[in-house]
Amino acid sequence: MSPDSFLVRGVVACYPAEWRERYGDEYASVVSDSLAAASALRRLALLVNVVRGALDARMNPEGPFVSKRVGVPIAAVVWAAGLFGLAGFGFQKITEYPDFKEAAEQHAAVGWSYTIVVWAAGAAAVSVVLAGLPVALALLRERPPGYVKVLAVPSVAVLAWFGSLPLAYLLAKGHSVHSPGNLVAIAVVVAVSVGVVAAVAWAAAAVERRAQVRAVPRMRAVVLIVVAAAMAATTVACAAWGIALRAGDPAEFNSNDGLVAASLPASWAGITLVMAVATILAIIACRREMVAAAPEAAA
């Protein structure tokens, strides 16, 4: 198989499964012919347009190739929750230092903002579980063909994550915080963590396609509203925590007590940014689910 064939298969795989089933072969042939006859610059522009079309097909699935009731793909919720969870884990790590606990006791705003982060993050986690409950019940009820294989993918991914921890420990053992060995260990854990999120998102989408999910009208929309609201509250509280720490204890805020003993301001800003991105994804998902649920509720 030629490099162009691999490339075409890769970009077409970005489109939703139902779209690929109906248009995939024909579209792949058109893209392949266009790439063969295009200059290098034109090839790049063509690939950008193909990827942009795939993103549009996933974010705006109201095409003739989907069922009447689409709503928001469960994979979008998984990605939002996964990114948010990774950011939350990072926030928890930078607040483990005893100095931060002392700062929370001495400066009320630091303590209150941290408490809000904990409770709002917990509410988001519970809401995500509730959002996926109809899919899980449909899977147990219907047991569609291939469901065992679908469930095996996230299970293997989780086992791989646990396996990456001792590997990361061995890579980092005996190395200083900023050494290449330690940084590689951190990169391994982060990469495998993102892989777990991708595996769970794929499995959730596969289950949703194969099983007939019968959720109560508006129920899923309401759950997603809670998810988005809890994520937003957590993001704001995380931002407030850093601002309060900077105002109450500037020396500690400007320390190197961030992730991997890096700059705390940079770690805090990065974590807040990832939380904000995940929250925006959740808000978009919530809005689209509400639009999809409105006709059902009126029927």
C-alpha cells in the first residue's frame, strides 16, 4: 500500500462511522485521485479541507446519513471529562505541598477556593457517570454483536496505564526532577493517560452506535447541564485559588512548587487553561443535546 493510501485511510477515518459506511469508499477514491494530481502546496490545502470537513461532520451531525435523533456523541463528553480529569489530577499534585496547606489555613480565600474545586469536581465526576448510564444500561440489556471486544479496548487501556506506572518509576529512579529520565517518565504517564481517554471515548461511541439508547427526553440534557456547570465552577475556583495565593502569599505563588518542580504560575495557568478547554467542550455538548432533546420533549 502506498503512502498516499495510508494517508487517505487516516483522514477518512476521522469522519463519523455512519458517514464512512455510506460515503467512505467513494470519498476515499476522490481524495486519492485529487492528491495524485495536486502539487505539494495544493495537497496540504486539500488535507486541511478534508480534516476540517471531518471536524464539521462530527460537531454538526445533522446530515442525511444519521438517524433522526442524534444528540451529542457520548465520545465528546468522554473527551471533555478525560481532559478535565487530567487537569484536576495536575491541580491535586501541585496542592500536595505542606506550604500550600499552611497558606490555605492562613488565607481564607485560598482555602475556600480549594474547597470549591474539590466539591465542584466531585459533582462533575458524578454527573459524567450519570450521563453515560443510559449507554451502559443499553449495553447490558441488548448485548449487541461485538460488545465484548468493545469493552475489552478500554479495559486493556486501563491495564496499560497501571503498567506504565512502574515503568515510569524505573525511568525516573535515581534521576533529578528536571533530568531527561524523569521528564520521559512523566511524558510516558501523560501519553498513556491520553490513550486511555481515547480508548474509552472510542468504546463509548461504538456502544452508542450498536445499542439502542433509550434515555428519558431532556434527562441527558439536564445531566449535561450539571456537568458543564460543575466544570465551569471548578475552573473558576482553580483560577481563584491561584489569584488568592498570589495575593496572600506572593513568595509561595512564585516558587518552583509546580508540576515536576517547575514554575508554579506556569503549572497553575496551564491547568486552568486545560480545565477551561474541557469546560467549553462540555458546554458545546450540553447546548447540542438540549437542541436535540427539544423535539422529543415536545412530541
